[in-house]
Amino acid sequence: MLKSLILELNSLYSREKSEHSKRFFKTGKGEYGEGDVFLGIPVPKVREVAKKYKNISFPNVEKILDSKIHEHRLIAGIILTNNFKSNPDEVFNFYIKNAKKFNNWDLVDVTAPKIVGNFLINKNRKTLYNFAKSKNLWEKRIAIVSTYSFIKEKDFGDTLKISEILLSDKHDLIHKAVGWMLREVWKKNEKVLEDFIKLNYKNIPRTTLRYAIERFPENKRKKFLKGDFKD
């Protein structure tokens, strides 16, 4: 089954789209995606293939995750999300064990809320705080993006606490992820986000702030950018 999956995925290779993906996902020397190899397959097409191989074994999923090819790791993540409802404990534990292999922002974003976030909705969330304090970029992104599942339930506490931990992080991908989650909080409760910004304004990276307030009315957005919180 593993060989068949790899052959089918590799047959969808597109040189043009592969070159575009290399630039889009910053694969140059010293960039976050350095060395990542792309087949140039659109995500919907990867999802189609993943449905055919839902029953592939965990050891084979792990082998795919070890691949240098981006879409191989992506399909492994999608297969895990497809199996989460039927086997949540095993999928979650497998994901946490292999978290560093989801080593690009799209791999994290496609999987973390559906697996980590959904699993932890009614459980202890210590794992997220351990990841937030990790030195690994992808574990840190998993920590904040997983809270998207809580936000949907109007549970904002962990999003705000983990955001505070990550405000001092230097990486642009963390700045963007935190801003994105804060914006999702705003969609559910405007006051919660506004209070958070007022309290932490001096420590919020500009990218994070811009993402968080992106959908504010224009006049209000400009005021918050300046730190002008007067009504």
C-alpha cells in the first residue's frame, strides 16, 4: 500500500508548480523551508489521494513523514486527520511524538487544530505550554494554532496565555500565527482581544498586531496601531 501511495502521488508532479512552491515556502539557504522538496501538487488533489489510503498503517505513515518531499509529509498529516475521529488517542500520541516532522507552516495549520486542538478540548493542555516553550519553531506554531479548536468553542484562555508566551519570539511565522489566532478570538468576542492588546501593546510585534486587528474598522485600526485606545 505504501509503494502504491508514493507512486500515485509522485505521478502528479508538476515542474512549474514545484518551482512556484519552492519560492512560496521559502526553501532558499537560511530560510525556514530550506531543503524542502516539492512535487507541486495542489492540496485538494493530495486530499483525494489521501482518502484512498485511509487504512495505511501507522508505521507506514511514519515512513512517509520521514520523506524529504513536502507532499509526502502533507499526505501523512491528512491521513492522520482523516483517522482522528475513529482513533483519537493513538493519532494524538503519534502526532505529538512526530510533531517536529510537520516542519512547514501549512503542514502545521492543516493538522494541528484537527488533531491536537480537538483532542485537548476537554483535557489537560500542558502539552501546548511545553510546545510553546520549545526551541523548535514548528512545535511553537503547533502550540498556538491548535488553540483554534478552543476558540471555536468560545474558550479563549489558552490562546491568550500562549500568545503571551510567544510575544517575545523572534520568528515571523510565530508573529503571524499568534496574530491569526488573536484575530479569530476577535471574531468571537471583540472586547477580549481589545483588552489583550491594551494590556500587552508594548510587547506585541507589529506583524502580530497587524494580523490581529486586520478586520477592525479603518479608524479604529489606525488608533490601535498607534496605541491610541481612547474612545
